[in-house]
Amino acid sequence: MSSTRICILCQNRSNITDQQTDDALDRITYHKFPSNPERLDRWLEFCDQPKETFPKSAYKFLCSSHFAPECFERDMRGELLYGTKRMMLKKDAMPTIRTVSQQLKRNPNPHSNEEEDRKKRKQEVDKLLSGELPATDPIVNPFRKHVCESMIRLERTNDFVLPLHILPPMSEEQMVHRIAELEQQTRSQRNEIVQLQGTIDSKTEKMNFAKAELINVAILLQELKEQENSQVEKRITDILGGRFGEGQMASIMAGPPEQTDVHMKLQVLWTEDELAKTLKLRCISKEAFDYVRQQLRFPLPDAPQLERWIHTIYLETGHSTAAYRLLELRAPILKNVELVCTLNLVRTNTPLRYHYDSKRDQIIGPNAQLHCLTVKGIFSSWQQIVHIEYDLILNRGIVEKTITELHKIGYHVVAITTDCDRDISRTWEMLNVSTDQHYIRHPVTESVIYLYTCPVQTMATIHRILIEDGFVMQENNLVITKANLLAVLTESNAIYQRYLSTETLQEIEKNPNIAREFISPKTTTALRLLAHTDDDEGGLLSTLTTLFDVFIDWYELCMTSNDDAEHNNAIKEQLITELPYGVCEDEQNIVLDGMYDVMESIRCVNSDYGYLPQAVLLSINSMRKLLGDLRVYYPEQVKGLPMLPLSTMPMHGTICKLKESIHRLCPTFRLFPLNEVLLQLCKSIVLAKEDAHVTNLLLEQGNLMGEIPLESLRRPDDPPDPELVDVSEQNACDYLTHLIVARLGQTYDYLGETSMVIERASGQYIVKPLTGDGFACVKPSALWREQAKNLESYVYDRLHEKRHGLANGIIDSILARHPRMGRDLLELYVRTRVAIRVRTLNAQLDATTNVELQIS
């Protein structure tokens, strides 16, 4: 017989309904059909069951869903005696509900039912106390009551009618004797049960022990297998370690390429040494690479992995060790003089979102400058970015580290080129250079490395000064300003109006070559014609003509290249400004002397531009000294010094493509995440083939270009901290006050209290914080609240600084004032506060951007 009870009317099943609620009073119950013939007929009629075919078996049920709530009553006696709650069907109950929509709950009025339950419970208690009801269940008489002939029932078994066995009546003595016998049988059965239970417990214990032993054996076998595998791997590593690298060993352990899935291949981390050597083989011969890798089955990175490694140089900020490995691969095919190079610092504005650089401990954004420290060959057309950073301040440590790394791989750095702007004074100060001492010493060889200012940026600064406040010629106190230029260029006023307008200042920032369009031979010709035809009172026109001539000759001389020397072999001697410096040294020195004299006699009206004369004088001194040193280092090889590589122009094509890419992808007022800007830089370098980046040269030499889509290089941004979603500048202090109590309350008792609970897990009691919404279980002390307010006021003022070492500087300054405060507490407060600040600033940017987009 199955223990599952099934309703004959609605097919409810007890194994399902019993799991639906833990409340015994609400649980669906199942009731047998009554034995009373009259009630049985009414139940069968309600269920549409024919009486003739209805089985006589007692295991047919009707569930409580088909009875009205008043058909049930609580078993108060059972609750009082045994603590068992259950609902009992009244003896005269009749089913009245057929469909689910007619079903009602058993307690339609809980208040009235509770009152009735209390009354019934009191009545039951009174009956128990008065003795009307026994306090325990009566012992069931093991003998049947005397059965009269009229109660005989028949059982049908295999078509035979057997009369029900009737016990004869017993005397009182016989009944007592029978009871004693039954009690003896009960005791013996109980003893047997105890013995059987002991046997079961013993066997169960043995089975559990056997299971534990089997588990231990399985664990030992697994450990032996792992130990054996590790010994095999160690043995293989010992044998092959001297011949293969770490990535190659991992590839060997992963199995043959055709049996290795993509996921396993991605888990093989190739070292830079392995990638560099493989790239060298690929550059020597693609066929040799394919033969070694595919036919000889030598473990090597594939072509997509090589290209990905090359591109990742531009996807990370900081010092790039991979860039030096590529330069090392390029060095053997260059001559000694072609290894002579300069360091150029190229900068450009980028629409960057606020970002916290944990390495530099600095907040960057929103419109940060992207700095690329580039190595550029002077006598050969090649260049390579070795350091990428945002808002970088070029210091002596970065410069010396770069020069040292280049020296290790055979490159000879002879000059450092910087922009000509207000930051140049800070760079000179950090490098400890001036007009008189215009060089630094090589950190390894102690040779001289000269400082040089980019002529393109210098010309842009001159143009900017003419638009703003102008110059003063100290010899005759002649003032040259925007107004003077517009006044003398009356006939060409419409042409030069654009070059001298205030709006041009923004264009110069984007494209410094605009200055060359204004300070050009065309303008000089116009000034010279005016000087001959007009009355030149005060010598303004002649002075302007001379100044522009000097500026143009100096600029052209500073923009010469080796290509110019080859192209201009047949050009007349007077075109000395188009030849590398030193080819016609005496005549070219006259040009430099003219520019030198002008810068010594000139004074900027705005003292903020006082760096301009110093920058030009420093550059001229460096040009002359550098040419002499190179002729000593490389006799018979250096006839002239091409000056174009010493400028930032070799990176001009790349920077222009980067700006175009950002402008194309960026709708008005949109700011980019850091990783997106770096990806666009990588794409721009791939497209700027004319700029001769070493990465592009190696990709072409190894026939690797296009092995992977560049979009696959995009790196995800750092996910936002979910705990800071609802934190703003207004509630930051309160949030951090509770956070520190929750994290460090057990370390520092004065912070406050955290509600704790004791839980039992794995047979042990553990103490853990009470879980709840937010910091509901945290209670900061009054002392810590006051201390946190003071801490917030100090930290908030310092968060506006965009400098290197921001968080560490704040923490050190606080510890200097309050040495007893815990550094771990300050670390948690300050660094979380920085994260909140960055998130809030970006949220403000997003809100402003949305408003401006709606307006536009």
C-alpha cells in the first residue's frame, strides 16, 4: 500500500500538499469515507461515485478542500496532552465544495476562532482537572470486545466465505494471566529490539568507517597521482628547462596544437623573451617560422599572438619593456651612426574622463594631456614610443631610466627635445639645466646629452606672443604688437586678419603649423614692399622685415633632414637653410648668430613668456655643441646634422590621426575612458605608416599586419564599486564613518560597536557581524564621529590637487600631525574618499553632457 493519499475528487496528493506549508492548521488534510451507510451514500452522491462499483477498501480519501471551514475543529485535547496541532473533521461533516473557486480558508475570522479556541481549551483543561477525561490515553485492551452474532462480518477471499474468528469470553483470572503473558512478550520483544538496534548501530559504525577509509584511500590515490604528475613535470622541466622558456614549457604540457583547445592556448603565457625571439625568426623568414612551428612542432607563439603583443605596447601606461625588446630586434640592421637618437616628449590634449591612476597615485582628467616619450633616430628614419602617460611631468628619474635602458641595447642618446611652453621652466629646473649649462650627463657613460626646444612649438609661441601682448626691442624700445602689424599691413589686412585674431590662439593649440603660415616668406615680401613704398617712421617696417627674415631662416635651418641633403646636391650655395646644419657651417652659423642676437635684444611684454628667449638661446648652443661632439664620435660619417628629427614633427602625422579618430568617434561634449583613448592611439600608429614607427616596421617585415582585428584589443574599463553606488559628496563622510567601524571596529575599540551574532557551523561556534541593510548593525561612537568630520574637512580640501602621490601625501601629512592614528585607518578612509571623488566628478560630467546634448 502506498503512503501517498490521493483525493478522489480533485486529485490532490499528500506528498505535494504536505510540502506547501509548515503550519499544520493550514495544511490540506485527507479523510476516509465514513463507515456510516447514510453518510457514505451522501459522500458518494456528492463525488458522483456509484455505490455498486465503489470499492470496499478503506483507502479512498476526500481532501479538506471540499469541506466548508465550519466542518473542522481543532484537536484541543491532543494539543494539551501531546503538543500536536491538527484540524479534525467533525463527525457529521458533509462535503459541499466542488471547484477551486468555491474553496474557502478554514479561518475566515481569526479573531472569533481564537476566542472559540480559548474557550474550548479551557473546557478541556477543566475536564482534565475534574477527572472527566483521563490524563493519558487508556491502554488498548489486546482482546477484542465480545462480538455478538449480529456483528459478524464476512470477508471474501477467493470466492470462499470465511466467518470472522471470535474469541471466547474470558474470566477475570484468565484475563489477568493473559495480560501477564503479553507483558512478558512485550519485554522480550523490547530486548530483541535493543539488541537489533545495537547490531544496526555497530554495523552502521563499521559502514561509516569503511566509507571514511575509502575516501581516505581515494584522497591518497589522488595525492599520489598529483605527486607523480608533479614529479614527472619537475623531471621534464629539469631536462628541458635549459632549452625552453616558461611559455614553451606550458605549451608542451598542454599537448599537441591540434589536441589543445582555444581556452588552453589562451592560458599559455608567453614571456617577452620568447615572443621577441619568435618575432626575430618571423622577421628573418616567414617560411622558416612556419616550418619550425608546424613541421618540427617546435613550441612557438602563433602570428596573432605576436601581433597582439606588439600592439599592447600602446595599450598600457608607464614604462614599456616590450618597446625596448622591439628596439633591440631592430638594432642589428642599423649602422652605428644610425643608432644615434634623441628623446622627444610629444603631448596632445585628449577628452578623458576622470580616472585615478593607482600607480602614480594621481587623479587624471577631464581634459588630460597624453604624453608620449619617443625615441627618434637622427641619421635614420625610425622612431618608437617607450613611455606613455597622462599629465606626465618629465623628471630626471624618468629621463635617466630611459637613457640607461637604451644604452643597454646599443642606442646612443645625444639630445632631449621638449616643447616650448610654460612647463619648460619646470622641466629645466628638474633636469638642472639653463642657458649656460644646456646639457645633462649620461647616467652610464658620463657623456653630454644636450637639451633642445622644438622649433615648431617655438614658432607657435612667437605667433602667440604677437597676437597677445607683443615684443619690445630693447635697442630702440620699439614695441611690436598685433595693432602695429595690422596697421602696417593695411593693403593685406583682410588676408592677415585671421592670423592675428584671438580665435587663432585656439587653432594654434591644435595645429602649431599655423604659425608657419603667418611667419612666412609671403608675409616678409609684403613687409619689404611696404618698407620701400611707404614712409617708415621709427623703422617699424624694416625691423619687422628683419625679424621675420631671421625667424624664417632659423626655422628652415632647424627643419632640415637627410632627405633634403640628398635632394639639394645641385642647389645653389645660397640655399644654406635647406641643408643639414654643418654642411655649410660658417654660413649657417650666421643664421644662428642672427637669431641669437635677436633673442638677446628682445623682451616679451608679458613676463609669462620670458622662457622664449632662454629656450632659443639654449637650443642654438646645443646645436653647435652637438655637431662637434658627433663629428668626434663618428668621424667621416657625420658631415651635417639633420635637425628635423630633433623636433616633434616626426610624430605629427600620428597625432593628427589620433585627433581625427577621437573627433570622429566623439560627438560633441563626450569624454572617453582611458582605455578607449589608448586604443585609438594604437590604431593611429598603425595607420601612420609614413612616421616609421618601429612597431609598424617589424609588423611589415614579419608579414604580421592584419592577423587580428584591432577592435579585439579593446580592454574593459574598471567596473564601478557597487558599494559606492549611492554614495555622494554629501553623505561621503557618514558612509566612511560607518564603513571604518564595520571594517576596523575590532582593531580600534574607540570607533564604535558592531552587532555580532554567534552561529554554529561545521560543529564549531563562530562570531560574525549581524547582517542587515547597509550599516544598520554599526553604531559609531561620538568621539569617532567628531574625528571623522575633522578628517573629512582636511581631506576634502586636498582632493582638488592633481598631483603625483596624492593619497600618500594626504596620509603622510595627517600622520605627521597625528602620529597615533592608525595608518590602515587613514589608508581606508583616504583611498575610498578618492574613489568617491572620482565617481562623483564623472557623474557630474555625465549630467552636464546630457544637458548640453539636449540643448544642442
